[in-house]
Amino acid sequence: LLGVALSAPAARAAGGTDALLLSCMDYRLVEDTERYMANRGLRKKYDHVVLAGAALGALTDKFPAWNKTFWEHLDVAIDLHQIQKVILLDHRDCGAYKVILGEDFSKDRAKETEVHATKLRELRTQIGTKHPRLAVEMLLMGLDGKVETIA
């Protein structure tokens, strides 16, 4: 894609995004995710990568192609759209966490928060190592659409 001349619409899009959003594929939160981004003033201003488990999907050795996919998409977003920020959006009651880690963390809210925070921080560290100029936000969405920031 990068070696091909951009069409007029694609050329106009270059540089037009502010961030890359990584979120989960869970159908329950698609509309809430779009609404959250729009409420932040980012409607049509972000690239979107969807992986089961979001941060965990980008880290897991269980499905190595997912990890590769995340990094390739991040590189394209940097090269094509000059993004400045990565927004990592995990969510509660995530089935991918159950499948990959073998435990239902949603039964203990504090433990669930800590497991997500650990994976989000791990991915933030990896992004910072590979792309130190990028800001990284870490978020956790509830099934009610409410988003909390992970420090």
C-alpha cells in the first residue's frame, strides 16, 4: 500500500487522523466505542484496529498473527496518517481474556481491573520502546459504555 500512489480521497486523508484506536471485537460495545470517540471530538479522526482482547490480543503468544497485525497496522497509521497517539481500549467481561488466560476475571472487579491494567501497561511499554514519540492512553470500558482511565 505504501509504495502505491494514493488516490485523491486517500491523499486528502493522509495526515487527517489524530490517533490509532485499538479496541476489542465485542459486538456489545461497538456503538459505545464510536460514541466515546465522537464525544472526545475524534469522529473521523482516528484509525481503528480491532482485535479480540484489544491489548491482550496485541500481546498474546496464543495467536501470534494478532500481534503481528497490530504492529503492522500501527506502522501504516504512522506512515500514512502521521498519528501522534495510540488509544488502547480494553473492556470488562472480555471473552478473549477468558479464552486466552483461562479465567473469568469479571467475577472480581478489582482483579479484573488489575489484569487489564497489567496488559495495557505492557503494551504501552512495548509501543514506547518501538515508537517513543507516540503518546499512549490506556482505557477500560464497562458494559454500560462508561470509560475509566488506567494510570
